[in-house]
Amino acid sequence: MNAPHPSAREREQLYRDMDPLNLTPLWEVLHALVPREPATPCVPALWKWDTVRPLLLRAGAAITAEEAVRRVLILENPALRGQSAITQSLYAGLQLILPGEVAPAHRHTQSALRFIVEGTGAYTAVDGERTSMRPGDFIITPSWTFHDHGSEAEGPVVWLDGLDIPMIRFLDAGFAENGAARSQEVTRREGTSFARYGHNMAPVRHDAPFGATSPIFSYPYERSREALERLERDAPVDAWDGVKLRYVNPLTGGSPMPTMATFMQRLPAGFRGRGWRQTDGAVYSVVEGAAVVHLDSPRGTQQFEVGARDHFVVPSWHTARFESDAGCVLFSYSDRPVHQALGIHKEERLQ
Ligand code: GTQ
């Protein structure tokens, strides 16, 4: 064996001497710090509804919503266990509320979205207005608004919570506060915000009530679904996405929340999509139908067979491709608005 190069020994000694001073040589880590292309530690993952639902119901027996504050099973990326993160920047969880329960009022700087997965008759209250939940509805909790959840339903109600928790943690910008009352006082009739902002119109004199966040609390599924069905029938279907629309803040045309973009898409029956990849990792909730998701990355190839109420994550810069025999509707969210604000969003569509 060759003796170590003299400079190697000198380097080792140099590293040992600088270490106590909290100094470290860039040249040992530069390639990883400035990668040729995104090399996320996140891995693709799938949560099948059939396996998650019984555990959620057991959580319902094990703890009340009141005691838990939020009774949620967090969807943790298998490569980020312990970090409460589904991607480096995003959080996902499935929240259960049972008839008569209340998840008490609080507020925080983290923005939240709710995507209703099962059950009808629960509500979320924001800024004095309650919004009822139905499967497929996309509901918003703007940053720093008091919100409580409750249920007057007959059975369990489950929704997907999407929050920017890891992003806010990374920025060390999180604040939170409990509300004075368990449930906030209702000061406006349900549907008032939607009447004001949800019809391609807006009050003549308005200030955006929630800053950069949409003034619409709920984007009902029946509307999104109808739009997608019409477009599938009447307009060209995209070879990569099928029919895909993004939800908008009607006051800006931008994303409903400053940190998260949300999408609904329909894969027509018989769809054989082409592959794409983008820098924003995305979380998916299957609304209806079934699909096969093909995923490629330098680590290998995977296939997920997904059906209604399954959840999965497509990490940054993984190539994905959708196929569906029966047709499929998918809701998804990602941190794309942040990429776009920074001018670093990148997408590739394979021919
Ligand atoms: O409903 O306010 O899944 O604060 C995680 C943190 C839900 C909520 C979560 C939260 C909430």
C-alpha cells in the first residue's frame, strides 16, 4: 500500500486544527452544496386509504379532538422520519373529527389548506365565518387567522391538512397563539366570502382581507369538477397532465396562498401520459377513479397503483408519468409559488 500523500496528512491535521473553531473546508462539500441538479433526500411514497383509515379511526378512540388539539396522523416522508415533513418544505397530515367534536381555535403564521377526503357535515371557521366541508372541497386557512374545526356530521370526517410548516421552521418565522374561546363566534353567514369574491367579481372598495392569501375560504368540488369535465369534453387534453387547472386567488390571479400552489386535474379514461419533472415536489390526494403513477429518479423506478383517497408524494426532480384506464381525478399541492418568486422554478416535459 502506498504511504498517504504528504499533503493528505497535512490536510487531515489542518481539518483537526480548525474543527474546534467551528471552521470546515468548503472543498470537501462543494459538490453536495452546489449539485449539478436537485438531489432531494425525499423519496416517493404512497399511503393507501385502506391501510390508513383503520388507524385514523383507532386514533379517534384513543384521543379526543379537544385533547389532541388537532387529531392528525402526519404523512412523513420515509426519508425524513421525525421531521414531520412530506417534502423538505411541506407538511401533510390526515385530520379526523368525530360527530360533536371541536378542535379548538388557534392561529399561527403557517398557512394551511384542507382537502376533504371523507365525510360531509364538518366545518372549519375562519374570521367569524364557517365553511361546511364536502369531499373534494379545497378550503383555506390564511396565515395568522384564528381557526377552529367542528363537526355536526353523522360519521367521521377526514381531511388532508397541507401546511408550510417545514418552510416556516427553516425560516425560523413561526408564531402561534390559542384563541380565547374554544369555538370562535360566528359573525357572518356561511357563503358571504364566496358571494363577495367567488363569482369573478369583487367588492368595489376592498382591501385584500388576508393580504397575500385568497379571500375565498372554500373552493367547492362541484365547481372544479364541472370545469374539468367540460374541458375534457370541449378542449384539447394535455399530453402530460390530462386536464389540469390551478386554483387562484381571485384578487391577484396568483396562488391561493403565498407559499403553496394547489391544483385539480382529470386524467381521461385510457390516458397514457408523457413524463415530466419539476423542481417543486408535490403531494397528491386521489379524489376519484384510479391511476398508475410511474416514477423515475437516479435511485430507481417505482410504480404506484392509486385509487380514491390514496395519498402520494412526487419529490422534486423525479420524473413522473400518469396512466389511467378508468379515468382519475387528482388534487395536488406544492411549494411552486416560492420557486416562482425566487425565479428558480424549472420544469421539463419529455417528448
Ligand atoms: O388544523 O390548525 O395538521 O395547526 C397541523 C397543525 C393542522 C390545524 C395540522 C395545525 C393544524
